[in-house]
Amino acid sequence: MKLMILESGAKGKTVKKYLGKGWIVEACFGHVQDLPRSGKQGSKAMWASEKG
């Protein structure tokens, strides 16, 4: 199974049609940033929320 995270649910519905089976498409409803490039940090989810 492969996972794709997009900013909006509407984009997710469109992309899911093209990817097909074997993909999970989820929306984060915000910006994804500061993802680790390698190492064990990539296996642990970290959440941050900013109000602005």
C-alpha cells in the first residue's frame, strides 16, 4: 500500500481516480512541511498546528 497526502479533500478525490488500486489518498487540510529526509524520524508521525 502507498500513501499520498494532499492539502485538500477535493484534490484527493481527483488524484485517487488516476492512481487506482494500491494507493491511499488522504487530505491533511493544511500545509505539509519540515518532513525528515531520511532516518528513523520518517516512521514517526509528528503534528504541529499554527494559528495565524
